[in-house]
Amino acid sequence: MTILLDGNSLTSEDVYKVAYEFEKVALHSNAIEKVNKCRKYVEKIISEKKTIYGLTTGFGKLSNVKIPTEQIEELQENLILSHSTGVGSYLSIPETRAIILLRINVLAKGYSGICIETLQTLITILNSKIHPCIPEKGSVGASGDLAPLSHLALILIGKGKAEYYGEVLTGAEVLKKADLTPIKLRAKEGLALNNGTQVMTAVTTLALLRAENLCKIADICASISIDALLATPDAFNNLIHEVRPHPGQIISAQNISNLLEGSDLRKTHEYCENVQDAYSLRCTPQVNGAVRDALKYVRNILKIELNSATDNPLIFPDVDKVISGGNFHGEPIAFAADTLGFTVSELGNISERRTEHLLNPALNRGLKPFLAPRPGLDSGFMIAQVTAAALISENKVLSHPASVDSIPTSANQEDHVSMGTISAIKARNIIDNTAYILGIELMIACQALDTREYKSSKIIEIIKSEVRKTVTFLEKDRILSEDIRNMKKLIESGIIPEIVEKHIELK
């Protein structure tokens, strides 16, 4: 199936399909018409020798320098070359594919002045699995993602580097292998390619999809820990949550109740004297639910941004105007990405506290210290909890919002910036850490269940059986780092929620 791009209807799920499943894309006929119309208008402006920012002038603080017509093409190439200043690790292949997709989609709106041939070449690069090497550091989030998007554009002109079927090649080499010819950028095209919020938006979109999966996993992990710790289920009674009707809280409480339904283990302590459990157990719906509600805000922001024109200047041929503005400013995405990061970190914070309960003999109601098979001779999961604590501490540092910072650039012409790309990368890294933290809890909670005399609910026992395909019961001390990595892979695969949803509703 090919996804048709019109600049107006791209979804987060489409981004996932292109990024991870290599779905192909093509332009909608309406987009082709609009792109051609806008380009024709650009050519008219150039022929009239009008002074228009980015078309016939320099950039940023140099916007007052008029460029002769015969040097306009050189101006566009120089823009891409001079702005390719990124450093650090390359963005992942899924992130790179998402960026290219978003860049194509914004150009398809028909307000950027790109030539249809250039846009079609960008589509061919994506569909051919050519992945430009884009360093993740170097963008301040206004004027958009100039440096990383310039590294993307380098491939179009046969420069830079790209990954192609496992090899990293020069731009010239990769185009030759793919039987493509480098393009010559024309007026406005360089600016159309490197000005916008597509890097921060792409990274945040993929991070959001992972975070939404982690919300489900967090409820599953909590349910197993709650049962293994012989906690009371009263805190998940729908009566409590209906009188404080935050949508996410209600969903989380219902998920936990459904997962625990029918547990033989729970029945063994229905009449115990325990009235209230620790907050990390009974307040899970309030915490996990608040994360869910925050992610809805992030999704709404991305829904708008995925289909927004964010370069500058924007060209409106229908009303005979070229307007310089600030749609490239990444503040909406910066706020969303910062919110995504610090809220997901809370899934990890409360998870680690449940892990502490499972391992601490003063708190775990009859379980062995650290779930060690032979306490003293074996340390069990003692240091797995230390790893979780280390990751949580890192998340706390990463959770400081990048969007509250700004530093002037371009001789104070660009005197307030969003730092949105830093926000997006931080959110992605927090999600990486949180997946490990939840993996540690799930591994330990399953160990605890296996040491109890009675079984948990049918669905939790099924989940435990799936975990056991990845991590076996700890009979004696062994190296756990590989187990933790494998648990993260299992969590991020989405297999566990899929299994659950075959038996009960999981929101």
C-alpha cells in the first residue's frame, strides 16, 4: 500500500508505517497541482527581479544583501553547505525516514516554492531506502531545524553521507548506486528544504508512539507487582475514580482491575488486616492516568504540526503574496516534547518504587530478600534495582525542560529560539530509560509470582509465560544485563499488550 501525501492528512500512524515498516509514499494529484502553481509563481517573482527574502536576498542577519539573478542558484547551494554543521551521533534510521516523510508532506502543501522534480527526487530517496546521515545535535529549534535538515538536503545535491542497505556512502556514491542524478537547486529551494520543524516533530512523534505503548505496559507491570505483593484491590474500585473523573485515571484503574480479575492469589488475602498499601501501589492509576492525559495533549499538538507549513517565507500565489513570518519557531513542539519527557519519567519513578517493595524483606510480605534463591550466597535482583535507580536519576536530569532556555543566534536577528529538538531528543532518551525500568520491574514481579504458592489471574499467568520465553526463572545468581536488555526489547515489541488484548480490553 502506498500512502498518498497531500500536506493535510498525515497521521502519527502513517509516520510509524513509513519509519518502521518502509511503507512507500507518493504525491496526491492535488498536491502536484499546488506545488506546480506555487513554483510558477516563484519563477514569475524572479523574472520581475523583486526583492524577496530567501529568494533574492541572503539569510538571517544577511537578509539585507541583495543577490544578483545569475547567483541565485549558487545562493541556494551555499545555504545547504554552510548550514550543514551538525555534530554528535546520527539519528536512527526510523527517525531519519520520519524526517524525510514530514519534509515531503510540508512541501506538498504548496506554500514553499519547491520544484516538483526536486520533491519527486526526495520521494524517490525515501522509497529507495536511502537514509541521509543526520547528526542529532546542532539545532536550536528556530529557524526550524536548519542544521539537521541541511544534512538531509545534502544528499539531493550529491554531497554528505547516507546509509544505503547497510553501507554508509558519500552522497555521490549513493546516488550513483541508486541510479539517481544530483539536482541543481533553484531559487528558494534550499530554504524550502532546510527551514522547518520536521526533525523535532519526527523525533517527538516516534517517541510519543513508544510512550503510548509504555502506558499500557506500566499498568501491566503494576498489576503483576500488586498481586505479587498481596496488595488490596480496593484502591482500583471504579467508585473512587468516578468521583475524580480524569479520563486517564479511570482507564488505568480499569486496566488494573481487569488484569487482576479472578486471581487465586488475590483471593488468599481478601480478608487480611491490610487496609492501605503504599502509594506506589494504590496510587498507580492517578500517576499512570495523568501520564495518559498528558500524552493526549502531545498527540493533539503533533496532529496539527504534522500537516503545517513551517518554512519561511511562505508563498501564497492565490493572493499574490510572499510573507516572512515565524512558523519555523518550534515552541509548540518544544513544550509538547518536554511534557512527553517529564511525564513518562514518572512511569519509571513509580515503577522503581514497586520494585523496591518486591525486593525489600521489610515490605514484601514473605518473599525472600532481593528474591535471592539463596540469600547471602546469592544477591538475586539487588543490583537490578540499583540500575533502575541510576536510570531514574538520569531521567530526573533529562526532565528539566529545554524549552525554558534560549540563546540568541545570527547576530541577534534570531534572538529567541525554542530548543525544541533538544526537547525531542531528551524525551526519546527518557523513554529509552523508562523502557528499561519497566522491564526490570516486570522481570522481578514475575520472579516474585513464581515464588508464591497460589496463581495469579489467568491473563497475568499468560503474560508471565510470555516473559519466561525471554527471561527464565532465576535459580541462582547469573549475569542480568542481557536479561534486562531483552526485557526492554520485549516491552518495546508490543507483543505483551497484543496478547492481553486477545483476552481482555486494554486501553
